[in-house]
Amino acid sequence: MLTITQFAIRVKEHVDAGKALNAQILRGAGYSARSFGESDGSGQQITATEVHARERKSFSTRGRKTGYWNPTLQWGPDVLLSIDREVFGRKVTADKVEVHWPDGVQTDPEALGRTVELFNRAQAMSLETKIRTVHPDWDDDQGRNICRNLAAGRK
């Protein structure tokens, strides 16, 4: 005899178990759960200072892992070109590769703007320093050209 049974679908329990496993995996890998959009469950808004303090673990983990990858990424192209030379007889050489990692934290543009504005109001920052602060990626020539153009426009 067959009996029709409707089992309870325990969605909440499965979701909670998945979140707990995810948090455990992130902790085991040395990351902060907040780095991956997971909340701490409090539901309260936090300040940028608190974010940086809570994510210090992720930043230190990132630094350690970039240190692990640097030698591999530096030697990888040389190894592949050596194989290409030995197996296929190509005459190729490579210089040692330099690996540069982007900053783990990007400066908040609004906070940077407020800082420059406060120094500007206090007349405590030169035009060139303002430009270098707002555009750290610009080279010296770019900064000087903008300074000259802005200074010429003020006269």
C-alpha cells in the first residue's frame, strides 16, 4: 500500500547551515567574512574605521598570499619559455618578470576630497601637493603640466 507523504522543506535550516559552512571556510582561509559581503548578524551600520579594523585579518592574509605567489609568477614565464626552447627548438629568452600587486584598499574619494579641501582652506597645501594627493598615479611631467596650466589660468 502506498502512502502519500509531504515532507517539510527546511529551507531556513539549509540556508543557515550553508552560511555557517561558508563562514567556517573563510575563517579557515584567513579572511574576514565581511570581505565577502557576509554580515555579523547585528544589523547595525558600521563606520569605515570599524570596517578597516574588522578586515585587518583579510588584509594580512592578502599580503601573505601575494608573497606566496610572487616567486611562482616570476619564474613561470621563464620555465614555459625554457620548455618552448628545449621541446620546440625556438630561440627565445625572457627577462625576469616583476610582479606588482594593486593596493588591497582603495582610498575613499570622498574622504580624500575632504582632506584636500581642509588643507586648501587652511592654505597648508601647495597646488602641486594637492594634485599629487588626488592623482598619485600621475608621473612628474603630468603633475607639473597641470600645475603650470592651472597657475597660468589664475593670472
